Amino acid sequence: MKQTLIAPSVLSMDYSRMEQETRELNESGAKWLHFDVMDGSFVPNLTFGPDILKGFRKASDLFMDVHVMINDPEFFMDRFYEAGADNYTFHEEAVKDKAKIVTMAEHAHELGKSVGISIKPATPIEYLKPYLSLFDVFLIMSVEPGFGGQKFKPESADRIRTLRGWLDEAGLSSHIEVDGGINAETAKIVKEAGADVLVAGSYVFRSNIREAVKSLE
Ligand SMILES: O=C(CO)[C@@H](O)[C@H](O)COP(=O)(O)O
Ligand SMILES: [Fe+2]
């Protein structure tokens, strides 16, 4: 089984204590930092742009995992990589011309970067099948994107299991990342199903960051 990586989502950070919480995150044992970008259109919420990512990049050596929930992921891809993204994950649903999904993945690899594709809970898992060999990260949303603190959708486990099966059959060891409602209990379920990167926002920042990360690993 692959090593489990924890990706705390800074969406749930206390922004009045950013410096302290980023330091705690750096020392927590987490390897990735999950950065949720929302445009108020693809999802009904607004968050951060590339300049804020630059700030986190300066303050942390963690792997910067950018998850964009925006209508024009192609336009912003280079900007986020330039700002310090190590991985850029965009939504399948946001790209109307599906041929672009392929060219975006190729472009990221030309830059030597990691790239991911995500689907919402209602999007059939089969929609990822044409792209198995193209992406480093497959991000399965286990809540409706837009907000932290929601309840994990249990049907996500079967979707992860199906996807891990396809990747194994194809001899691919790509990451399966799961995002939404992850806590010590749901972490066990998704790990058993085949996920190896666990995003956790409210669970990590609501309590002691280091202890919460340990309990998920
Ligand atoms: O992408 C998103 C929400 O759209 C997430 O990354 C959330 O930030 C996860 O928060 P929790 O469900 O863990 O509180
Ligand atoms: Fe996310």
C-alpha cells in the first residue's frame, strides 16, 4: 500500500493567526498544503488567488497542492505554477472543450509540474477513464465543492475503489486524493478503498494540528 499523505486545507485556517498556524502546519508531519481556489461562479464561494499562494510559498516548504474550483482553469494554470504551485488540480466539469483536458495535462508536464483532475460527487467516475495515463493526481470530491466543514458522502468509497482498480489494471501508481469531510473515521474508509492523499480542513484546524495530522496518517 502507498504511504498516506495528509494535505491540510488552509481554507479552514484561522486567518487572524496565519503565521502561527502555518508554522504549526510546517511542523505537523503533513507533506502537502492544500490551497482551495474558488471564483464565486464555478462554486458559490470566493477564496484566494496566486498572490496569496506566493505568501504561503514563502512561509512553507510543503508541497503546494492547488485545487481550483474555477470556470477557466486553463487561463490560470501558468499563473499558479509561477506563484509556487507544485500541483495544479482542475475540475473536469469546468472544461467544456474536452480536448483541452489533454493539452493542459501535457502542458503541465512540459513545465515539469504535477497536474491533477477532479470531479464533483455527481459526476460519473467513468468520466475520468479517458485520462488515466495523463494525470499525476485524481481528486475525488467527497462533498459538494465550495465549503469546508461538510459531511463525507459515503458513496465516495466505491468511486475510489473503482478508480484504484482501473489504475492498477493499467499499471499506474497515480495519486488518488480525496477531499471533503475527512476525519479519523472517514480516513480509514477512504484509505481502505485506495486513496493515498487525504485532504482535511476543518478536522485539522479545529483541534491540535499535529495531533490531527497524526490521527489521519
Ligand atoms: O475543496 C474543498 C471544498 O470545496 C476542500 O478542500 C475543503 O476545504 C475541505 O474541508 P473539510 O471538508 O475537510 O472541512
Ligand atoms: Fe479542495
